[in-house]
Amino acid sequence: MKPISRWAVAVASLLLLVVFVTPLWRIDLIAPQYPEGLGLRIWINQITGLKPNDLNSLNGLNHYIGMRAIVPESIPELRLMPQLLAAAVVAGLLVALIGRRPLLYLWAVLFTVGAVAGLGDFYKWGYEYGHQLDPTAAIKVPGMSYQPPVIGSKQLLNFHATSWPDVGGWVAIVALGCVVTVALLEWRRARQAVSPRVRAAAAAA
Amino acid sequence: MSRRIPLQLPLALACLAGGTVLTSSCSRANAARAGDVSEAARQVYVAPGQYDEFYAFLSGGFDGQIGVYGLPSGRLLKHVPVFSQSAEQGWGYSEQTKPMLTTSYGFVPWDDSHHPELSQTNGVPDGRWLFINGNNTPRIARLDLTRFETEEIIEIPNSAGNHSSPFMTENSEYVVAGTRFSVPAPQKDVSIDDYKSAFSGTLSFIKVDSATGHMAIAFQLRLPAFDYDLSHSGKGPSHGWSFFSSYNSEQGNTKLEVNASQRDKDYIAAVNWQQAERCVAQGKAAVEPARYAHNVMGGDGIARTEWGSSVKVLTAADCPGMVYYMPTPKSPHGVDVDPSGEYIVGGGKLATVIPVHSFSKMLKAIADKSFAGEEQGIPVLKYEATVAGEVENPGLGPLHTEFDGQGHAYTSMFLSSEIVKWDLKTFKVLDRVPTYYSIGHLMIPGGDSRKPWGKYVLALNKITKDRYLPTGPELAQSAQLYDITGDRMKLLLDFPTIGEPHYAQALPASLIKDRQVKMYGLAANQDPWAAKNEKSTRVERRGKVVHVVMTSVRSHFMPDKIEGIQVGDSVYFHLTNLEQDWDVPHGFAVLGNNNSELLMMPGQTRTLAWVPSRVGVFPFYCTDFCSALHQEMQGYIRVSPKGAKTELKWNSPSYREHEDDHDVAAVPAQPHGTH
């Protein structure tokens, strides 16, 4: 690995520390009677309301349509994710320190898989949350489910929901992009470094 | 300008006297003055979703409350209950608020509120509190302007007709309370014919705590038995003085409309309250027993009454230099101090001029002992020695004066039904504009302060007649808003008001709108009967008293099925609104209750008493449309005959599991006791 690649990997790893102190994702909800909006912030280890009582208010509203209450303490991912992220930071720093390409490839692949799995898990959580409705709910709209989008906007009855990465999410995306780019560049360089020798061997033969 | 009076006056009087035929021509005259109607409409139009520039607080007069309006639109924003029970909010009906209306006469559920007064810092409204007087059973209330709720009411002993109140000193050191109806003080059984010897007037100075706003009666001045009518405190150079107008220096005690109108001049009492403070500090005040109620809303949302037991009383003889009388024509009503603090304007309601006293001349007259005589030991200054000038031919019936901060004064003219604008340097009339009809007070935002926001003047009229669609014999009171930014006053808007507004105050919305409390924190709720979650709801019987500890949250009560109540029980419904969401109050009412409803703000606990008088099953329900399933927010309570064996039961998680471990000691025996 070139020194600059090792530095880039180290910086990307350290950048991930930002995710510990900023929300990963944001879901904002606007309704006619909520002009001030309600918001959720999904952190690495918790889910909070944008305003102090937003989570409570959303849970209160959601009981009409039979959605389960969001209880952050009961979501196992929120306990697991900080450990995985810490491991990723340590692994990244080790990759930078050791400077071996195979480790970089391995780390980049694991990081990418982890990120995709995380988004997949978020989708699955949203799907279950939006589809597993209490059959005794007061408001039942045939064919209606209330899965929030992972990215983008969606009308959920009177609420317009918008979901988007928050600061931590953007930082993680930049860090991931950085690591994948470095890995690809290193891979290309390795191939270019190998190719002349192969050509020379062929010529000698 | 004054030469216009001959034309204006007959028209105004004709408007006053005339029926519908004449008044239509008055309206036309007015329209001509108003100029371009669409321009006026543009000035007062506040587009949907936009905010008014000013909060205006209009006293409710005989409704005892305060109306909060936006200016320039004239839209009613809130009707705040103060001295009168208000069934809408359960004010004075709920157990937590009933003590607010306690007096030494017991529970007094009504008063006549006249003069709102904003707290001031350096002579400028600071948006912290609003004070208002109760005239009939002398009291002063304080409202908190982060919640627009009444937080404190103090009774004024030795007083009657608390009219010259609560006018504020420039750093909110004191609010004042003067006696309009002199009475024996302390009260005693005496012939009314002994008025001159046995009656006295009282001017009270009520200290305002600079941090909490809490009021305490500091001292009272016992003065001759005149009718102390209105007041304003000095500012700037005259800070340290308060001025009280008075009438009936004749000391009549019957048919005052004649007997109190004989003298050419009555008095403005100039009170050096800093001198009074010194005399009190020197122990010159007599400590007299007096019982009065002081009601304070606690941080837990529960009002409690503390009882005052004495007052410090000063007479003029105790404290020389404390009070002087300035002769003022004639039966003066308003006494208003200009922004510089130099001019003291008397509104002699029967006078043909507006007299303007000079504070600096007054000090000189005192120093020179320019006395014309004395009244029961109080020096009477010479009129010529204090008067700076007289506004001539102002109109008829001058009452009150406000200021725009640009060197102009605006005086309301009751009889000629107009506002007269005059110059504070030349004392010449500059402009006049009719009001509809018979203006009492007038108000410029900050118009009695050191720095008025002199954009509008609001006329608060006593007679309405044909201004709005007719509504039978009783009509809404009428207010008019005028633009005063130009040389000529311009009528912009007419709007009806609640009760009978007397004085008003206004300040820029920006001073308070961002400090508004949106809800009460449930975690901070300290009401001993609060249920902060549904698990802790319960029903407890203690002899004939039953406590129903309930919660409301969209869209149900917990519990909503209650049995085991008996005819004649005292049932207390303690409702806690579990919502922590903006603008989601819940209500509560039960069929046949000889009581009001409750409204509980988010996070708040309120208690309603009910004594069921007959057997049956009675529904209760949420009265505030709270949600899509509001109509479903209901429950039943079963009432059995006295002595029935019906088991006490309810449908919340605590039923049965709590039966064996009632922690009776942890909650008070009375619903919300007073001290």
C-alpha cells in the first residue's frame, strides 16, 4: 500500500468516530395538524425524537393504526451496532498500520457488506414495523401499510414522511466511499505492477 | 386647529344623541376622515398564518377577566380568567384553582377588573408580568406572561373601590392601590353621616419581588376621605413619586353627582414613596391588625392562601414631606405622566381645559412652601405654582392621556366623543378625531411608559349603539384603532370586545412570543394526586370521600369503568393529562355535576368535585375535541344507594393488585388543602 493510501484509510477510520456522536438517519414527518413537524433521529445506539417528546407523540399517534410502540431499549441492533462500529474503526487503523493489500481488500469488503446489511436491517425493521399491525386497531385502511421509506418521501395517511441520512450517515457514506476507492486504486496499481513482469516473462519465453 | 371645534362639537354631540338616522351621517363623516378604505384595510390586514405586531391586554371590566387581542388586526387571542370563575377552564371550580378566589370575605367568585399594567424595567414594559386590579373586593392579580395564566391575587385591606390601581413604578418596585370609596379604616359600625370624621382614604404600596413577581403589602397611607380615582407613577426625574387623582374633596356622602361637583378644583395627591419608605424604616408606621388573603399558584399548579395579619399604616403627621395635594380642575379622573417624567396631566372630567402640572415646578413649590392651605395636615400647593400650562378648548369631558414618545399627547374626550392630539411644548391642540362612541380610556402601546411604541392609539369606548349588527339590548363594547404615525390621526379599524374594557396595555409581540410555554412537563408534575402513567391510576374510598385518580390520553380515560360509588359521596376526579404534545388539552365532565368541566393542559393535573345525588349509571367524557376518536373518549360511573354493598372496582391495572397495600399516608387527606 502506498503511504497516501494508508493515511487515507486511517483518516476514514477515524472519521467513523463521528458516527458515535451524531445521528445516522433522520425521519421527518409533517401533517396538517403538525405544521411544526415530528422527527425521529436514529443513532448508532438509540432512537430519539427531534423535539423532546416527539417519540412519545409518534407512539401515541401510531396506536390508532395499530403500529407497535418504538421502544429503543428493546431493539437489539442498537446494542450491537456500537460494538461493530468500534471494531470497524480498530480494524481500519490496523489495516493502515500494517499496510498489507489483502487486509485492505478484506476490510473494504466487510465494511461494504456491513453497510448493506445495516440498510437491509433498517428496511426489514421498517417493513415489520409498518406491516405488523394490531388487528384491533381503531383505524384500518384496506391495503394500507405504514413502512417508512429508507430514503425518500412517502405519504402515510395524513403524514408525509421523509427519510434521509443524517450527519453520521453521510460521514459513514464518505468513509465507506473513501475506503472502497482506496481499495480499488490499490488493486489497479497492484495489477499494473504485476503486468510488466508477466509480459517480460512471456517475452523471455 | 381649535377653531374647528365649533364645527366638530355639534356633530359629535349629535352623534351621541342621535338615533340611526343621524349616526349614518356620522359614519360618513368618519369615512371621509379615514381616507382611502383600502389603505386602512391594508394596514390592519394580517394575512392567514401571519402574526400581529402587538399583544394588547384589555381589561374585562365587569367580566373580571382580561382579553388578549392582536394589533393591528383586533383579533381575540385569549380570554384569561382572573377574578371571575370561568366554567370553561374550570377556573375557580377545580380544587387547585378555587383558593385563587379566596378573600377575607370567603370565596368571592367575581370582580370588576379595570386597569392592566405591564411590569417595567427602566420605565419600559419588559414582558414579564401583567398586573390588574379588582375594584369591588379590593384585590390585585398578577399574570405570568409565559403562560398567560393568573398566578397570584392579593387582597387589599382597609380599602374599598380599588380603582386607582395597580399602576406600576418604573422598575416594578411597587404596584399601588388607592381607595375610590373612602370607608372607616379599620372598618367599624358607624353612622354614614359621620363620613368626615370616621372615614378615610387609603393608598397602599405593594412591593413586587423583582425575581418572582410575588406581591407583599409594604405600607399604607391613611389620607383624608376623598375618592382616590386613578394613578400613575413618576418616571425618570420624577421616579420615586406616585400621583393619585381624587374627586369629592367636598367629602359628600350622598348624591355625589351633585355634592362632589361643587368645588372648582379637587386634588392630585403627589406621594413621595421614597420618603414613605424612609419613615417606615425609621419605625414611624403604626402596625395595625388586618386580615387579608394572599393567594399564590404554587409551582405544583395548586393555589394556596396565605393569610396576612397586619399592615403598616402611615399618616401625613407621621411622615412630613410624604404627600402634597396639587389643586386640579375639576373632579380629575386620569392622571398621566409623560415619557420624560416632567409633565403630570390631569383629566378633569368636568373641566374646560386640560391642566398640565410640571414636576420640577412642583418640587420648587414644595421647597418655596408655596402653599395655598392644607387638608387635615397635608399641604395644598398653589395651582399657579405647579401648573405648566393648560390645553385650551380641548373638547368636552377629558378623561385620560397617553403619549406617543414624539412630543405629543392624546387625550380621550368622553362627552365630545373624540381623541384630541396636542403638543407637549405648546399645549396647543394639533388634531382631533371622533370615536364611536363616548371614549373612556385610550391606549398607545407603551403609551404610559418612558418609550412608547407610538404607532397606534386604541380607543376603548363606552357606548356602541349602531357600530355592529344589533344583538338585542346588550351590545358588545366597541374599540377603535387609529394610525398616529402621520400628522393626522386616521381611523383604521373597529372591533368588538368582551366585557367592558377600561384601560389596556400593549407591547411588541417579539417581547414575549418566543418565551411561551407549550405544555407542562409530566415528569415535573408535583400534584400529589397526579397519575403519571396508567399503571398508577386507582380509586380509593376513605369513608364518604372517594378519590378517582385518572389519566387521559388520546383517546381514552383510565379507568373508564367505575363502580361502588354511593349517593352522597364526595367524589374527587383527579385527572392527569398524559399528553406531552403541543396543543392537546383534554377535558372532563360528568352528567348532572353541580360544577364546571375541567380542562387539563398536557402534563397537568386538575381535580373536579362531584356529589352524586341519585342512583344510576352516569357517563363522563372528554369535552375538548382531542383526536379522531374524541367521540369515543368516554366512560361510565355507577352510583348505588347509600350503604349499598356494591364492590368498589375499576378497570385499570391497579385494581386488586393495590388492594392490600394502600399507602394512605403518602397522599393528603384533603384534596388540595389551604394553609
